[in-house]
Amino acid sequence: MARPVLTPEQRSQLEQRQRSQILRGMAERAAADGYLSVRIADIAKAARVSKSTFYAHFADKEECFVALYSITSDRTIGDMEAAHQAALAAELPWRDHVSAVNRAMLARFASDAALARSLVVDTQAAGPTALEIRRDVTERFAKLVRRVSDGLGRRHDELNRITPPLSLAIVGGNNELIMRALLAEKSLLSAAVTRPIDAMWCAVLTAPR
């Protein structure tokens, strides 16, 4: 029996659905086993697609993992940007504003801590492309830190504007605190994590000029 011929729109929808399934499969297996232990066959099985379908979308598991990392990073940055804009609109006190942005980041990671652990830890061992993407994502987070700083600075003259090097330092410190909490299986929304992350921002914003 001949297969039905798909229209271009139907084919595009099928490909998008397959790609989403594969990324969900990658997320499931990476969270359960860690990136280094995941095989293409594992991803395909979790995604309920064939290996040939996997290879129609991704060259290898590194490319798939990088795509998953990029999508998760996009969503996290989007959550933080939305919290920043909402805090501006609500004219929150500046410390509450900083906390709201940080909570948006931590809540995204906390929503799937096992996956977050794999993404945060395993990108350092996932290959050169993953490291390159990680540097790009780090820079995007740093730019968001500076946007928040600039927004606060326009309303609070006493606060410092965060420079590019200091924004990278804040992101690096956040990453280390988050990674240690994830490896220790601590809640990312506990005071042990939220307080030092907020304190880093506040210390830079109020440092003597």
C-alpha cells in the first residue's frame, strides 16, 4: 500500500513534531543517565522514532544535546527578561527587582532539576560545539544582567552600572552555586542558593565607587 503524499505544510508539521519528540527523548535520557552515557538508540527509543529519523534531524548526539541546551537557555533568559519587565512595570524596590529576576532563573532550572544538572554539568564534556555554545549563552546571560543593571540605574542614581567583566563574574558565580546545589541535590529555591546569588548582584550594585 502506497504511503500518502504529504503536502509541504504537513511535512513541515511532521518534521517539527519529530524534532520535538527527539529533543524530549534527549532530555529524558540525559536527565536519567547523564549525557556521556546516552546512546543514539536510547534517544530514539525514548522519542519513539527510528534511528534514521534521528539522523534526519541531527548529525550526532552532541548536536542534539546542544540544541536542547540552547532551547532551555532561551526559555530561561526569556523568563528572566519577563520578570525584569514586570518588575519595572510594578516599580518594585530594587532589591526585590533583583530577586524577582533571579527567582525566574532558578524556578526554570528547578522545574526539572535532573535535566538542569545534566545541562549545567555535561556541557563541559559534550564536545567543542557545546563549549562554544556555552560561551555564547554565558554572554547572553551577562548581557541580561547589564540590562537589568541599566534599568535599575535609570531609577536609582546611587546604584552602580554593572560592567561587562563584572556581569560575566556574576554569571560565573551563579553557575558555580547552581552546579554545586544540583550536584548536592539541594533545592534551587532554598535560601542557601537564593541568598548568595542575590547578594552577589547587590554587592556589585552598591560597591563604593
